[in-house]
Amino acid sequence: MSQPIIEFKNVQKRFGDTTIFDDFSFKVEENEIVSIIGPSGSGKSTLLRILMTLEGIDGGYINVAGESLWHMLWNDRYVPASNKHLHKMREQLGMVFQHFNLFPHMTVKRNITEAPMRVKGLSRQDAEESAEALLELVGLADKAESYPNDLSGGQKQRVGIARALAMRPAILLLDEITSALDPELVDEVLDVIRNLAKEQSFTMLLVTHEMYFAREISDRVCFFDKGKIVEEGVPEDIFSAPREERTQAFLNAYLGQ
Ligand SMILES: Nc1ncnc2c1ncn2[C@@H]1O[C@H](COP(=O)(O)OP(=O)(O)OP(=O)(O)O)[C@@H](O)[C@H]1O
Ligand SMILES: [Mg+2]
């Protein structure tokens, strides 16, 4: 079997006196689509933010694509990663956030070309061609010259997805990308992710409250509570026949069953 593309080994994470992860281990295989569901405050966003190197860890190891994320080998010993190593590792990951985080003073196209030009050194022409193709992919080819404030929430979020993809990440992290949207805009955003999952081979790790979407798109669903995976499995098992009481209670509250 091939090596997992993401692996957490005995990871610890604390904020002050509060322990978020204590001896947390978790794997994602290449091209696997994994959804994380679970109550507020259980550590779902923290998990993605650690992968994105926006948060450090207090113990354990994380491997991404066969390399240690937070450590590097130095004379046959693991030492804390340098900034250069973190930059290199970060390029494998793209993240879309709940709140769009677009640059309001830049056009849609510029929002997408900025990082590939600055970080990856793409020429303006190459970056713009790629941005145009990505805008086509998310159904916004006609909005390239618009500014974020002139877009609907759903359109902003589709730009957010295009911007993450512009860095050609091997892994896409999605943190509740529809929860700030009006209900009628949710599906246009989820459709983009559906198509991506269908047409391209991608590893995706998503945190979502859209249970029907998690059920439809995921290879595996993990129910997360208090920094632990309480239960995981194929969507049919988790949603139709959860074994753990905590999973049942969460799903009942959520789905109103
Ligand atoms: N920067 C921080 N400093 C201190 N505590 C934090 C920080 N970030 C998160 N926390 C705490 O860590 C815990 C886990 O937070 P996290 O955002 O990962 O939860 P979550 O599962 O994503 O919740 P939600 O569903 O509400 O988004 C929470 O108790 C939160 O208050
Ligand atoms: Mg969160």
C-alpha cells in the first residue's frame, strides 16, 4: 500500500492550559476525500490550520507527501522546520476558509494571480492564463475584472476556490466553506467541489456542516469530538448506522431525526 499523503502521529496541541489534541493520530490516503464532522470547538479548524502551517504543534509528527511538515532532517536528526522548509511544504496545500479572505482592492483575476506570481514566480501571462481557466472552471469567466465587493457570497467563495487551486496544491483543505452563505447560494459552491472531485484526482479534507454533501462526496467521514476521532467509516455507515452514542446524538440533533 502506498504511503498516506497526510499522516498525524501522536500529535499534541495546546492553547495555553487547554489541550486540543493529545496523542492524536490520523491518516489520509492520496486522492481520498475525507469529511470531518463534529460539534463546535472540537478542534476541526485547528486540524486544518495546523496542516496549513498557520498553527504549530506541541508534540508528535505530521507528514505531508512523505515529508515531515514541522520538522526537517539535519545531520540525520529531526530539528524544527526552517521557514524555507515550511514554505516548500505549504505549497502542497490549498485552503478555502469560511470567510472569503479575498483582497478587496484587487480584481478577481488579480486575487488569483497574486500568489502564483509572488510565491511561485509565474510570469503574469502564465498566471493570467491559469486564472482565466480556473474562473471558467468555477463558472465565473465573466467576473475576472470585477472587485470582490461586487460579487455575491457564493461567487466570492468560488473565487476563493479558484485562488486556492491556482497554486496547484496536491491537497485541498476546505473549512466550512458554505456556512457564511445564504442557503440559496450553498449549492453553487458545492457544485464546484462536486465537479472537482469528479473530474480531477484530488486529496480533499473538508470540515462541513452540510451532512448531505458529506454523505454524497466523501470516501470516508470522521466524527470528531473533543480533539478525538470518535468514529469513522464510509458515509453509509456513519450516517445510517452510527455505532457510537456520541455520533448518534450529534446526528440526531443535526438532522432532527
Ligand atoms: N488561537 C487560539 N487561541 C486559543 N484558543 C483557541 C485558538 N484557536 C482555537 N482555540 C480553541 O480551541 C478549540 C478548538 O477550536 P476549533 O476552532 O478548532 O474548533 P472547531 O471544531 O473548528 O469549531 P467550530 O465548529 O465552531 O468551527 C476551541 O475551544 C477554541 O476556543
Ligand atoms: Mg471551525
